[in-house]
Amino acid sequence: MTRIKRFGVSLEEDLLEAFDAFLDRRGYPNRSEAIRDLIREALRGEEAAHGPGPQVGALVFLYDHHRPGLLQKITRTFHDEAAHTTASLHVHVTHRLCLEVAILKGKAQTLRVLASRVRAMKGVLLGDLFLAPVKE
């Protein structure tokens, strides 16, 4: 079991109040657990952004499926990148809007380029890429 080390943190009063409100909204039992999660998230993000090893991730994007030719472009892009596309989930949000989750694998830079290509398509309203390093 890993030993716990204690350290002090100094914050402005308004920042601490905002942090405590964040804890309440997220259901954290205490500040320490929230700080541990935030540090883990920052370190994971740093490793995902700069790590040389394999990554897995999810590209989540919302698009207008009435946009002419967009669905074909999206499909072609993921078919062209089949080596990096593991699976996808398609959700009908409204009559016009669809949410897609594409599960990806590969080098971080390759996946970022793929995500940028999709997000740049006319009719894709928003998108976010979540990456995590693969540790074997």
C-alpha cells in the first residue's frame, strides 16, 4: 500500500469557496480526494498529450445530419482510418442533430489529427477528444 504524505495548500478565500462548491456538486467526501483526482487528471492529460506510447480515446462530436454530404464524409474518414477506429456509437439527439462517439487507438498525434479533421467538417457543431495512455 502506498504511503500518504501530507502537505499544505494556501488559497484565496473566494477560490476555496468555489472549490468547496465544486466538491458539493461532484459529491466528493473531502478536499483531499478531489485534489487527488484533479492531480491524476492533469498528469493523465500531460501524458496523453506528450506520451510516445499507444493511446486509446473517444472522439465525441455533435453534428447536423441534414448537412448535405456530411454523413458520407464522416463515414469515409473513419473508414480511411480503420486501423485507428475501433468502434462507434450513434445517437439521434433531435430530428436534426446526432451525437457520435468514436473509439480510437493509436499514437496521440495521429488521433489528434483525425479528430481535427472531423471537427473541421462543415456541419460538425462541436467535438472533444479524450485520450488516455495505454499501460501494459
